[in-house]
Amino acid sequence: MPKTGNYVQRDYHNRSNRKSTWSDYNKAWASKRAASVQKSQQLRSLANSFTSISTQASQASTAFLMQNIRSSGPYASNTAVMARVNVLV
């Protein structure tokens, strides 16, 4: 694979007599871009799974809190309890 850089004929230690062309340069950068896109898609997928796990855990925690909040008193509503807890879902 040709060297990627600022110049077409950047491969100074080439053992063959074949000179690099602009198409070789463009193909090398295209493969680098494709690899970068694939890595960013994998990272985005991983971040999305972490976000969904965090959301589910937060919702489960809120549901557990709401089930066990009955001892808060006869005048407290669920809305007032959640306002005091200040849970972001």
C-alpha cells in the first residue's frame, strides 16, 4: 500500500520500480476513511447500549423507590415524592 501523506511519491524506500500514482494515494486514504467510519459506528453503538442500560437502571430504581415510598405519610403524593427525590429519567 502506498504511503499516505502530502505527496504522491512519498514512498522513499520502495523496493520496486513502480511509482505511486494519485489513484494509489486516493485508495489509501479511502481505506483509512472507511476504517475510521467503522470505528466510529462501533463506538456509537457501544455508547447507545450504555445509554439504554443506564436509562433502564434509572427507571428500575425509580419504580423500586415508588413501591417503597408508602411510608412517606398520608399527605404526600407521588409527584411530591418524586420532586423531592429529583431523579432524572
